[in-house]
Amino acid sequence: MPDLHCPARVVLARHGEAEYETGLTTDDGGSLTATGRAQARALGDRLRDEHVARVWCSPLSRAVETAEIAAGVLGVDVVVREGLREYGVGAIAGTSTDEASAIGPVFEAWLGGDDTARIPGGERVADVVARVRAVLEEVADAHRGETVLVVSHGGAVMATVPELVGAPRVTARELVLPGGGHLVLEADEDGWRRLPSP
């Protein structure tokens, strides 16, 4: 059977709970709390019987820590990809602006079909989706017939999954993952599907 016919199973997770070095809005940083470390271990434990071949993750420290802890439980290595980063906060970086109040209206505009929606100076939501999707396609191509864990961020997951599986954008509202939470995707020559989580 050609590789294209073998589906890749991608467990897409959000990093564990994190705390930040400053109260100012930033694109970077974030170290796992004790709860976040426990969430990362629990993520690895939940996937122990899934024969995970590798863990891929965002370069942000909270995602790397989550990936390394889960990978340690699973006994596999970690690959870092820039494209899995969270959306960029643009002009609100370094300010005390509430991130949720700044991105909320932008995300709502994107849900309504506005592909130009962005925080001033930041990325368009459509660009976040494009870069995350490109990495997930790379992962699927590299792991036909295997299961992999991908650790990213809440906003990136919410925006990308509906577009990936051909669901309406508004279904992104149903994809709010807790720290260490995950969903399962499958990719083959016919495209992407969401599967029940283990």
C-alpha cells in the first residue's frame, strides 16, 4: 500500500498551564507551573499506549517544556517548528493591554469571514492558520502510518482545526482546550478528519 494511503494520526495539544516573567503582553516566554508540568506528564501518560513516534512543538518555552515532559514519558524525541507558535500580539506587545480583549474582536471578525483581521502590527489570523497548517502537513507527510503528538497553543489550534477539516469557522468556539488538553486528527490522501480523543 502506498504511503499516501496510510493515514497519519496527529494528536494536537495545547501546552500546560504557564506563568509569565512579567504582567506585560508578550509573544514569548511562559514557564510551566507545577500544575502545567503535571498536565504535561498526564498528557504523556494518556498517550502511552498510542505508540507515539515523535513529539513536535512550537519554539515557545511553555510548549517546549510540555513537549519535553510528554516525550520523556513516551520515550521519543522532540522536533521544534517555528510555524506552531501562537498568534503574534503585534502592537500590544510590552503593554498592559488585556490580550483577550485585544484578540477577541479580531478573532470574531475572522470567524465572520474577514481574512484581513489582525491585531495592529500583528499577524492576520489567516496567516496563523496557513503557517500552522503547513507544519501539520509536514508532520503528516513525515509520519504516514504513525501517531505523533504536536504541542502548540490555544489560539493557533482554535483557528487552524476548522479550516483544516473543512468545518465552518464558527466551530472554533468549541475548540477551547485546557492546559495539556488535546484533540485527534487524521490525515491521508483524502484530507484531514477529526477523530474521537483517546
